[in-house]
Amino acid sequence: MPGKQSEDGVMEGAAVEDGGDEGLGGLTVEELEQGQETALALEDMMALSAQTLVRTEVGQLYQEVRPLGQGRFGRVLLVTHRQKGTPLALKQLPKTSTSLRSFLYEFCVGLSLGTHPAIVAAYGIGIESANSYSFLTEPVLHGDLITFIQPKVSSWASCTSEWDMSHNSLQSLWRLDWSPPSESGARLVL
């Protein structure tokens, strides 16, 4: 049996062709160890972040400017620091639907990944208020990513319109006695 430990404590199991162990879900031992190290580092970061949460009402430190977005799990507000006037984005997660552990996980993953240039930077300030957990990120004022993604076909009407144009172009070519160019270099006959 893959991953079965024998009586002398040695792991038994056949290696999969891709170098992974059947009992490891296709991962190599090195990949598994790296994942475990990352998980332990994240747990440590969460424990430290729990100790440094600022316990206050958001309105005491930040002035709400406007909502930036809202989803199933919470909302994001554009805020300014009351003393410095610095614009920031505040992600707010309600306590009624968010455990402290879930908040700390999202907060710490954001801190870890925020160093990548394509990911919004999270600042190391976590806030616990009476009704919510919040953390601060750099504000993205140009809208949500989804607003910049243009669908290839926006509706059935545009799809049929594109088909009609293609169909009409082909009919015109057939009316001109068009045939695809052959190796001899045949062209449109007018």
C-alpha cells in the first residue's frame, strides 16, 4: 500500500513516473516539505499578527471617502488617515461571517503576496473593531480588474452580426469566382 509505514519505521511505496509518491498526491517529497515549511511560516505570521491587532473603531483613525467594492465576504472602502490625509483602501470583513483565524489567514497571505508587483500591496496594519476585522492596502483607484476585461462576444446579437459579415464576405468571394490560391499562384478572377 502506498505510503504505508512498515514495522521498522521506513516508508514503503512505489514512486510515480513523474517523480512523485503515490501517497503524496503526485507531489515530490521536496515539494511537500516546502509546502509544510510555508504553512508553518504562515501560522507563525498569523500568531504574531493576532498579537498586534489594533483594537479600535475604524472611524477613529480613518475617514471614509467612498466604497471601492463589495462582495460576498466584505467590502473595500477608500479611506484617508485622519491625521496625515494619506489615501488607503480598507478591506472590512464582518465578524458575523468571518472568524479571527480566517481574517488572519487572508491578512497574512496578502502581506506575503503583496510584495509582487502585480498584486495589491497590503500594509501591516490589522484592525479589530466591535463588528469587523479590517486591514489596509494600497488603493487601486482605476476600478476593478473585471472592468478592464472585455469579453470576446458580448451578446448573441454581436455574435450573429459577426457571422453575417463573415458569411456575406464569403458569398461575395464566391460570386467573384474565387478559389483559394494554389501553389501555381492563382488569384481572384474579376
